[in-house]
Amino acid sequence: MTDRNAYPRDLTGYGATPPAANWPDDARIAVQIVLNYEEGGENNILHGDAASEAFLSEIVGAAAWPDQRHANMESIYEYGARAGFWRLHRILNHLPVTVYGVATALARAPEQVKAMLEAGWEVASHGLKWVEHKDMPEVDERAQIAEAVQLHTEVTGSRPRGWYTGRSSENTIRLAAEEGGFKYIADSYADDVPYWLEFGDHDQLIVPYTLDCNDMRFATPQGFNSGTQFFDYLKATFDVLYAEGGRMMSLGLHCRLVGRPGRAQALQDFIAYANSFDGVWFATREEIADHWAAQNPAKRWDRPSQMKEADFVSTFGSIFEHSPWIAERAYALGLGVTHDSATGVHSALCRIFRSASRDERLSVLIAHPDLAGRLAAAGRLTAESTSEQAGVGLDALTDGERETFQALNTQYVEKHGFPFIIAVRDNDKASILAAFYTRIGHDTETEFATACAQVERIAEHRLMDHFT
């Protein structure tokens, strides 16, 4: 635990370089098909709910009917169970599929569950009921997760290994992770590959899902108006991810939506298209989770966002030379997991440096040693400065070179009032000397700005060393 409130969202993720997926048989893409089975688990006063269902049906913009059954809505959901499921089963029964099964819906669908299991499909949990959870008290949502697992186990013969609530709350992922029995949780749309989250001592794998490659857009304003639009979008997504390589494409289906005959052809066409390529791995989400966990297991490390203040300042207080106050103020910004990188910490430290007074920034410049100066000769540099100067041979100058540097240092300080500062790792002895001669002639304000920029660059190098 930290001693401050850190920003909880991760807006960085893997950044520009996701881990290698190494999909089986050198596949370039993993294609994951989800069949949402919700029919019989939706809002209905027969199920003890306050009103009828109003979400994801042919009645776009439908309103819930309090204390009433909605016959049209019920029959649309019934179509999904009675006809749509079986059409999709015929199309998909030769492929690995993950079913997001609402537990109460599965309990009302013995024929469909039998068909799922006989097809070898993974049946993951889609919660106890297909209802909103955003306003549900945490204790109630936790209880519903436990009840869903129990009912799912009774109906299918084994506990679910994956979880997806869908209509989730801000607590859902944490509560499902704390349940402790799921290989993966899918209540995220944040990436094209799986990633790990930490909850106490538990490392939880997240296998993100999709709302764009999803037939739910047939039931939303400005969504898909035809199967052709659906196919075109799936094809474009596949093409980009296949070209990039190492990505996962999720495809979300609903029995009552794409199970309609006018849309089902688009699904068949896309499957045929994907199968026309080499290196395509159709897989269940459980298979993807198992593969990712083996290839890219969870790794814990000292994250800046989880450090106590004393540890943060101890670790990063010398990044800006002899200026721990910069790290102290950066800590108070409330940094989160998105800053757990060299770039993230550098951004926070630079914010403080840039917003400091001129006198404070001047103190940072003055804290830097002369290049190849008397402190270096006396062995009194910080470890970072010693390493940096040695890296370009400033610790092994000839007597003549040393005299030249010391003379230039003296001229520079006499004119500008602070040491000559340059990111030596971007240079060599010759370019450093050339910069010395050029910058001595600058006006002091120009040189102050240049020196500050070089301080930030030195800090960046030091942080890259730390995070390597």
C-alpha cells in the first residue's frame, strides 16, 4: 500500500512494444469467437426484476416497462434461444468457441447447454443475471458472483474458468479477481492482447473483449444496418491485426441478433475469409489465457506508483542532481500505474522542474559538477555523474585536454553563473568541446533554457538505466 491516493487507471499499457504473443504454430493472429447466451436471464418481472428488458433487441431505443411483462421483448429473446442459437450452433460447431453464459439463462436451457458441451465449447460465466450492476452494492455483487459460480457448476458440471459480467460496475473486475477462481476476466476493452492486473497478492489475467466487432451494433443507433456492413468491419479488423501480427481479434455474437437469417450469412462469410489465410489460430478464451500465462507470466516489481514516499524519494531523488525536492513534489502529484516507466517518472519529475521558480531551477543547474573539473579529479562526483563522464572518456583526459576543459569551465561559469551542462551520453569529446565553444557565446537566458533542457535529458538517461 502507498501513503497517497494514486490515479488508478493505466493509460500506458504495453506502449509501443507489446510482448511477443508467440501464438501456437507461429500463427499471426488469434481469432476468438464469443457466443453470448443471455436468453432467459434478462430483466423480467418473472425473474424477480422490477421491469422488463430494454437492452440489445430489435426494438432500438426500447424503454423498460416497470412492473409489466413486455411480450414483444420476451419473444425477441425467445427467438435467440429457440432458433438463433441452433443456427449459430450449425455454423460454429466445428470451431473453438467461448460461450458467455448467464447462469440463470443456462439453467433454463438444458438442450442448448448439452449442445455447447458436446461441441467442446468453453462455457464461461456471464454473471448470475443479464442485468445492470452499476448501482449494485458491492456486497450484493460479490454475493451474485458466488451464486453465479455455484449455479453454473450445477448446470454445466464444472465451474467457469472465465468471467464476463458485461453490464458491469466499477467494482466488477476487482470482485471477480478476489473470488480467486478465474483464469481470466474479460470485463475490459483496453487492449488487443491480454494483460495482468494485481489485486493484493493475486495476479489476475485480463483477456480483453470487444464492443466494436460485436453484433450488438445491429441493435444500437448508427450501428450495422446490414450483414454486409458487419462483414466489412470484421474483415478490416482482421486485415489490420493480421498485418501487425501477435494480436488477438475478439468477435462478439448474440443468439437473438446475428442468429437472424439476414445476418448469419455475414458470419459465415467472415469465417471463410479468415480461414483462407495461413497462420490463423481459432481458440477459446481459456486457451488464449493459458497460452499467454505460459508465454508472458505475471511479474511483480517495485512500481513507482506503489512506493511509499520515502522509497520513491530514495529511488528517484538523485535523478536531478542533488535535488531530492523534485522527487518529493512529484510524489505528491498522485502518480498512478500509467507512470510506472522511465517515461512516466520522467514526465512527473520534469513537470516539477519546469514549474519551479527560476531560483529553484538555477539551484539544480548549480548542483551539477563541472565537466572533467576539480570534483571529478577529487573523486567527489555522484555515482551517476561519474559513470556518465567516464562513458565518454572524460575521466581519462590528457593533461592538455584537462587544462582546456577547466579553462572553458571557468569562462562559462564567469559569464553565465552556472556550470556548463550537456548530456554527455549523446556526445563524444569532440562534440562536447564544440558545444562548449558555441554555447559560451550565447546570452545567459538562451543558455539557461539550453542547460535546463540538458538537465532533463540527463534525467531521462538515468531513468532509462534504472528501468532497464
